[in-house]
Amino acid sequence: MNPLSAGNSQSKQQLRLNWPDGREHLLDHAELRRQCPCSQCRAFRLRGMTPMVDARVRVVELNPQGYGLQLVFSDGHERGIYPWAYLAEL
């Protein structure tokens, strides 16, 4: 299920997704960075480590990829593409 809309608030540090079922989903930028689905970040979490993420990190760019969003963060990380289903679970 794809959201109807996606918005980004840098002042609130939140990604906003509006789903077809009427749900509005607010996701914290720092938590999105910690939960990055790229292979490097997943491997880090699989080793039982929690990524150290500055609480001030922001999503600075959203790049739609059809099946999800590529998020570009203020710390320069841009490798993760977040599938819609993954974002719905967070």
C-alpha cells in the first residue's frame, strides 16, 4: 500500500505519511536514520549494535523510488531506500 502523500518537516524533524486508510503516520528523522534499511546499516544492527545518531539529524531530501523513498540525511547518509511497507511498520 502506497501513501497518498508524503511530507517532510525539518522544523518538527518529522516525515509525515498519509495512508489510504486515513492514518497519518509521523516518523522522527533521527529514528528513521537509526532504522536505515541499507545493507551497511542492517549489518550493523544485526551485530546487535545501535547506530549512534545525532538527535539533530534531519531528512533534507525525499526521492520517490516507486516502491518507497530514498531519504537523504543532513549527516550525508543517502544509501537507504525505505520501502512503503517498511515505513508503515516503523
